[in-house]
Amino acid sequence: MGVNETGMGNVGDKILKHHLTADKVPGTEDISTIAWSGDRGLTLVEMGPFGVIGAITPATNPSETVICNCIGMLAGGNTVVFNPHPNAKKTTIYTINMINEASIEAGGPDNIAVTVEAPTLDTSAIMMKHPSIHLLVATGGPGVVTAVLSSGKRAIGAGAGNPPVLVDETADIRKAAQDIVNGCTFDNNLPCIAEKEIVAVDSVADELMNYMISENGCYLASKEIQDKLVQTVFTPKGALNRKCVGRSAQTLLAMVGVNVGPEIRCIVFEGQKEHPLIAEELMMPILGMVRVKSFEEGVETAVWLEHGNRHSAHIHSKNVDHITTYARALDTAILVKNGPSYAALGFGGEGYCTFTIASRTGEGLTAAHSFTKSRRCTMSDSLCIR
């Protein structure tokens, strides 16, 4: 349903994302109480609800984000009003109806999550200004995150990223090629954590590219095809062409006159870091590779490409010192080492899942605890039974 409405992503990977959401998004177990007991009494710190949360959700992961947010927000004792992306309103309404039906079936109330029938920028503004809403959560691009941060209310902003993946001379190159392509092509590169560009040390760059092409379904784009892709995926004003976002490599190549089979999963090429298909976050299975002379140059290049979003970055290396240096330099909410990017979401990796990753406001991977506020209660000179 989401793919049909938005035209983005692929059905198989979205099914996997829904299973991941159901299995690995934590509920009330994520919320803990802290207690101090001593001669002067007992002090508790408990996490309480904000009340009604206003949430803005994207078209890239419409139902996944709504389900993920609902599990965490409801576990925190809140209710939620959604203002979804207009291009995903049908999917969002359907998902919210299912959540309310599940609540009623479990003995809970109706309308624990609600939305508007026709979401717009105006309805979003009304929601943000409403006096009954005390917490705003935005999952989307920089514009919507800036809007909630400018609202004057407590806000959690999960914005854009342009995650680089660095491959150094110590990496398992064959595995790196497989992991990078798998991560990049997952749901046609829609996840904000997905590999968006490669930075490869010169001594392994050719081998890495060969493995991606020969074993992992990658199409090597010539300079002519690169130029056509730039003209296609960007509008004349330099914005992303929304008709290209979340499309398969096969579809993107067809748009520039190249016919390939479904075995082609990703479009690859080598270029300078300033190349528009490398420097910009595309959310398409297009992977440009920047060749560098050394690991140190690779770190500098990766930092430049990440644009200070501090969202996600990845590295393939067996050198612990290199991994440590890279992690400190990028300073991102997510860092995946020697695996595909989606391992950070608990898919092929440990830990819980979320689709609201708040790098800009510092919460990182949000969960139920993120949607609560700390409340401290002290009983003086009593309730100590030691």
C-alpha cells in the first residue's frame, strides 16, 4: 500500500521493515525507575508522559514510522496526533486505524492515535501551536525539523543525513562490497542511515569496485550516463526530483535510456567528492566512490561529505585505531563497523529498532524513554527500612 501510494521503495523490504518494527521496537520495558534509599528517606525518579504528542512523519517510511512512534509514545503513557506527509496520507490513515483497532481489541481506548484527513503545511502549523500539545516529534527533512525546533516547544528532530562509508586497506574487501551494496539498496536507499557514497583508499578501490560489479549486481555508469542521471534526478533549480526518490536502479537507468534487468540493484561510478551524485543525499540506489590516497585523507573526505549532520557513518576496517579515529571524527549518532548500515536497526545486528533517529537534537535512536519526562519524588526521613 505504501509503495503504491508514494511510488517509493519496494514491497519486499518494506515487509521486512514491518516485521523488524513489530519484533524489535521496545515498549514499556524501555522505561526504568531510579531510586535512592538512605538514612534520610527515599527518592524516586520516574519517567512520566508529556500527554499529547504532535508527530510529523515522512513519505519515505510512512507506516513503519507511525507504528514505531506509536509503540514508543504509547508505552510512555502519551497519546499522539500525526500530521503525515500528504503523499502518504492514505497509508498513514490506514495504519492509525489498525492501531486503534488493536487497542480496542486489547481492552484499551479508541483514538489513542489520530490524524487529519487532509494534511497540509497549515494543519502542521496548527498542530505545532496547539496549547494541548507539549512535545513535537518530526521525522523528515531539514525543513520540517527546523520548523519544530522553532516552535518554542520541546522538540525531537530526526533529520537528513548523507552517510559515507569508508573502506581502508585492512578491510575484507569482498565482504565490504556485499555489505555496502546490500545496505545501499535496502528499500531502494530510502533509510536515512543507508550508505550514500563510498570513500575508498586507493590501494583497494579497484578491487572493491570489481566485486560490486561482478558479484553484487552493480551497473558501472559512464560519464555520459552520470551526466544524464544528474539532469534527471535533479530539477533545473537543483532540488531532488521526487519522481526519482526511492526508485530502483532499473527504473532510474530506464529514465536515462539504459535498459537492464532486475538483477541490476545499484548504479556505481567513481568521481570527485564535489560530484552532485556524491555530495547530495539522493535516497536512490546510486553509489559514487571517491578515491583517496590514505586513510587520513579518507577521514577528512568522509567528514566533508557528511556535512555536519552527525547522523550516520560506516566503515570497513580491521584496524581498531582506524575505527576509533573515524568514529571520533564523524561524531555521528550511528556508526556501523564491518556490516551493512541496517545492522544499526537490529536487522543483522544487536539492539532495538527505530525509524526516528534524532541526531540533530541529541536523542539518537529514539525509543519509549525518549517520549517521557523525568519526575523526581522525595519522601524525607521515612520509608527507609534498612
